[in-house]
Amino acid sequence: MAHIHLPPGWQGREQDAPDRSTYENRRTFIKKLGMGTVGLAAGTSLGCTSDGGRSAADDPTGPLDTIPANAPREGYPAARNNAYPVPERETSSRLITSSYNNYYEFKHRGDLKKVWPLTGDYDPFPMTLAVGGLVEEEQTFDVAQIIRSMALEERLYRFRCVEAWSLTVPWTGFPLRDLIDRCKPLSRATHVRFFSVNRPKQMPAATGGYYEFPYYEGLRMDEAMNELAFVATGVYGEPLPKQNGSPLRLVLPWKYGYKNAKAIDRIAFVDEEPPTFWNDEAPSEYGFLSNVNPNVPHPRWSQAQEEFLVDEDTKREVDTQIFNGYDEWVADLYPEEPRFPTQPMAR
């Protein structure tokens, strides 16, 4: 979902995932035979696989098997905050949201969207969140305690990938500004940086590949304090699956998905615009702001339309809205954002 660098991948998305009852019934049957989950991963056998030397016994059997068993569940399902409606489209199915993901620490070649089978070794909990930089005092929080202490709510948001596909997702979490208030940044802090967890032993593509991790992103303070900016701890009324960014991830619905850093374990407040992962990798293609704007093409494809993914069988082309339909909430932040079609340009 978030870590995106290649041309649009929706033309070749993976085949339909089974519904939850199908793989749960199969898992129950296998357990009755005393086999656990051995040999359940399609196309694998006992022993090593081609995805980092992991045993088939370690693999989840479906995209919803990846919700950590020890994730906090207090407050789920949370009440919907209806201040941010999405009236023009339906909610995307849970399976498509949980099985159609970019997450380069797990996979950055081949079928990029097939991430969930590779998450078996990743244990999000326990995790800490370190806070530093321009703050009153450096702090380290236990992530599970953060989740338990926040007033969780559900928000239905549009999600727009820079690859020109999109979803509509009911996230559970809390406003980013509530977390920032706990961090107590100094008044001279103008930007905030986010770093994703880097666990090469648990994430099969986090080392020895094309990219150097951890993943890192950044926001201006006025963006981070905007009411839309959200920290997701769950989705579809349950804690986040690993491939969706467990245990904490950003959700910035007016920006392209790669700005939504997953599995955040460090925050730093600074007084200048910070570097960001994809801007460092390809500065002519990915800018710091990265706002959804149909009037600004990507250098290699148009952003005027998107492929909206309804479920595993249904997708349709829709027009992309400026700021992904959140003009009302964020337009004042970007007075120079193009309102009419322009030539390809870096942002």
C-alpha cells in the first residue's frame, strides 16, 4: 500500500484470495490431522521457499491470519466518526484491502502485491515508539499502551495509490495530533519525521536488496496537526494485519499511499524539511508533498483517473479528485497546488 516505486501494478494483480471461512475451515481440518499449518502455502512444500528461505510451516494460510494474536483489542469495534463521508463509492472488501499491498521490506520484486504470505516471522508486539529531536524531553512509549490509552474511532477514508489504483477503507485509530500532543514538540519544530521498524530477520526483503531501510517519511507540522491526519491501529473493526502496517501506521487520505508510513517505531521533530524515502530514491518522480492531484501527472503516467478496487472480482475506472476528495479540509494548506492540468513535473 505504501511503498511504491514501479509503474502501475494493477494490470497484473494476483488471483482472488479465498474468503475467511474457506481458509479457516481448511486450517481446522489440517489441525485435526495433527499437521498444524505445514504444507498449506500454495506452491510450496516442506523446507525452504524462494521468498527468503522461510519454511512453509511459518506461513499464514490467508490474509486475515496475519492479525497479531497479542494485539490490543480493547475498544474494537470502534464507533464510526461520520464527519468524513465517502458518498460516491462503496467500501472496498476486506479481502482486497488485506491482500493487495505494497510493502517493500517484505517483497520488492516479482508479484509485489502478494505480501501477506511472507509476514509469518514478523512479530509486531511488543514494540516501542521512540520520540526525539525538538521535544521537551525524549520519550519512549510502549505501543500497546498507546493503543489502549487512546480513544479509538473508525473513519472511512478514500485511499489513493500513486500507481493509480484506489480503495475505500474503514480504518480504526486516533488523530495524529493526539499523539503529537503527547510527544510535546518545541515551538520551533516545523516538521515531523516518521521511521518504520527495520527487522531484517523478520522481514525477508529488508536486507540485501535494492533499497536501504528503515523506511522514512515526513510531514510539515500543519499537515500533521490537520484533523484528517490519522494513526491507524486497526481496520474493518479489528487490529491491523501485518501487511497493512501493524501495529501503528499513518493514514493521510489526501496524499498518495507511500506517504502513509507503516509500522512506525520512531518519531523525530525537526526545524527543516526532512528527506523522505521515495524522494531520495527518485526525486524527479516523488516529491515531499505528494498530494493527490489529477492535474499533475506522474512523469510516466496520468493521474487523472484511477482503478477503484471494489473486491477481488470488481474494479472500475473513476475520475481522481483533487486532494482525493478532501479539498474542503486541506486546500488552505496548499495555495500553490495546481488546479488545472499541467505538464509532467516533479513535486
